[in-house]
Amino acid sequence: MSRHVVSFTVNGVPKRVELEARRTLADMLREDCGLTGTHLGCEHGVCGACTVLVDGEPVRSCLMFGVQAEGCAIRTIEGLAAPDGTLNVLQRAFRTHHGLQCGFCTPGFLMLATWLLERDERLDEAALRHAVSSNLCRCTGYQTILDAIRAAAQELDRWEDSAAGEARR
Amino acid sequence: MAAMKPAAFDYHAPATLAGALDLLRGEEARVLAGGQSLVPTMAFRMARPGILVDINRIPALAYAEKRDGALAIGALARHAWFETPRAGGPLGRLLAAVVRHVAHAPIRTRGTFCGSLAHADAASEWCATVLALGGRMRCASATGTREVAAEEWFQGVFTTALQPGEMLTEVRLPLLGPDWRYGFAEFSRRAGDFALAMAVAVLRVEGGVVRQARIALGGIGGTPVLAKEAALALIGAAPTDAVIATAAETAAACCDPQEDIHAPAEYRRDLVRAMTRRALRQALAA
């Protein structure tokens, strides 16, 4: 069946990969690019563990084919920390607030939260809860994940206090 | 669960609609738009298309704008676009209210409005909404184009009026004037998951009396259905709580909900009553 050559960037680094059309973006990142930070949970779009950013938007990388990434700018968990390994604000907040336990779902939550913190609109409690409902975590019970993203948003001055948020906390 | 990988297929990404329609002449060909429903079914190998025609490289299909007095939604209009009203008046606000219930943000960035209509999941919010609005589907093939009304579109479980070789290129929704009201309510066990029942109501109120009304129900059987008797119960009446209750009761009595692993039929009937009441209350709130 058809094989294709795909050119794209991952975390700013140009890549050129030859693959089968049926190779998902997630498998392309893990198998062809060696970037195993993107985790595959359910492989049918339910759990969100494989969330990456494609041209700035969050995407389930198990529901896109690698061949479709032609010309795209992809960002993965490997691109968050500084080259010397220093964690960024969001990663530090996850550590401080115990936003992870086993860590399997964490790359997906971090990429989803990266998008939330980079949008034009400031983040508030309702938008945070609505967005985070897209990803599954079987360890934390979610409260610490919300705490971590909220803290990162506050540190980056992207947080908007809302009456609804105060009532829920 | 064992690793789930799609079966092999030939992949094409044409740059024009004509190119895509030519490829769709092949019997094994399927359209790949957002892929948020097709790719999971391929991962489960419930779908094994021999050819995928990726339409994401056809910019002419990426639009959702007013054309000829309707909102014309092209095959590449993503769910997320509707989070900001794409039409003035109640229509844009209705679509913006509904889209919050369509899966999750990372699905909405890629999934398409027309893709939902072509996939025709019984629990699709867009399918029930298009039925409530009386939208029209534009289908194109290498040999011509035709239009199908929403009432004729949904033919069974995951089955539409789309013929082999055809592609759903556009959905047209009638604009709603300022005297139209809308309401949407659904019940699902988990945020963003498939609803067990939903109701979409659009009505025109003039002089304190309901003049026109359409109510569509979704998630309860193989296809979305119009609750015609419930809509009739509203017409000519001042929308009081009692009238709304009667309409909701009628919707529940006249629908034919299916039992499945998620809920018994009677539970769904109860949800239809509650969702119809909520949708109507929303629509008729001052």
C-alpha cells in the first residue's frame, strides 16, 4: 500500500520521514522520530494521552495520520523544558501541586494546558474545567491537575478570577 | 487491549474538489475530513477503506458564511469554528451553544460539521440540530450535484441518503430572524461523551404566541427524529409552564427510544421529557 515522504517540524526541528499512509501521527512521532514522550492510551481518541499541538492547536495524535502532517509545525512534550532540562512554569506547577502520580497521562495534559495558556483569551475556572474534561487521568482525581494549571496561569498572568470559580473551589 | 492499528490503504490528498470526486469513483474510497470518527473505526478495523481521499488540502471547502440567505457550511468547516457565531442572530448563537457539547476541544479543532452529518451518529448534536433547523445537504459526485432535505437525509444507523461516489460538500442552514428562539439540552454520563438523549428546539414567537416550532430529538434511536406532535402542542399557544410541560410529555409519549447497554428505553423516554422541557424553557426564557 502507499508509502509517502513527509516533511514537517517537531519542536522547531525539521524532519523528513518515509512512512506508510496508515501510520498515525502518534506512531510517527514515537517510532520514526524517536520521541516517546507522547503516550498512547486508548488509540481511539477517548483518553487524550497522545495530545500534541499541530500548528498551535491541540490534536489527538492517534486520530491523525502522519502523512497528513506535511508542512505542519508539531509540538510535543519534549519541547517544553529548556535544552538544559530546566522545567518550564507549567511543568514546575505540575510538580509543585502533585498534578501527576503515575505520569502516563501527563504529556497529554501538559500539551492541552500549554494550548490553554497560549490562547488569546485569559483562562478562568469554567473554561479550565470544560477544557480539561477532554483528558482522562486514573490517578489524581483531577483536582491537583486543575490546581497546577491554575497556578501556572496565575504565575504567567493568564488567569481571570470568576465568581463561578470561587464557588466551585 | 491489543494495539489497534488501521489496515493498509492508499492515500490521496487532491488539491481540488474535482480531483476528490474523481478519486471517489473507486468503490473502496472514503472521504477523510477531520477523521475524528472515521479513524477510530479504522483503528477498530470496523472500517477498512482501500482508498482514503483526504480533503484537507482543498482550501475551497473551508468556509462557513452567509450565501443566498442561508448559512453555507463547507466540508472543511471545523466544529471549533462555531464557538464564535458564524451567522448573525439566533442561528449563530444556537450553533455556538450546541458546539460546546460536541466532544472535546482537541476533537473540535479537527472534526468537521459536514463530517458529523455524513457519519450520522444517532447521538450527534449537529445531526439533531440540522434536522430541527430543516437544513439541506449538498452532495456532489463526478457526474453532478443534488440537494437532500434533512428529513430525507437520515435513513438508519450510520446510514444517510449519500450514494456511493458522492461526497457531502456543503450543508445549508436557514437563517433565523430576530423573533426566533432556540434551546438545546442533552444528558450524558460524562462531559463530552455521547448523549443518552438530547432535544433541540427552535421556535418563532410573535405577539406572545408560538407561531412556528420544530423540535428534534437525538441519541434515543438509530437516527435523530422530529417530535412533530410536541411541536404542534406549542403552536398557537402562549408559552406557559403548563404548555411546555404538555409538549415535553407529548415528545416523551410519541418517541420510540431504544434500549442498549447504556440505558433502558423507559429511562431514555424520561430523559426525552426532561430534555425537551429544558430546551423549551431555555428557548422561551425572557
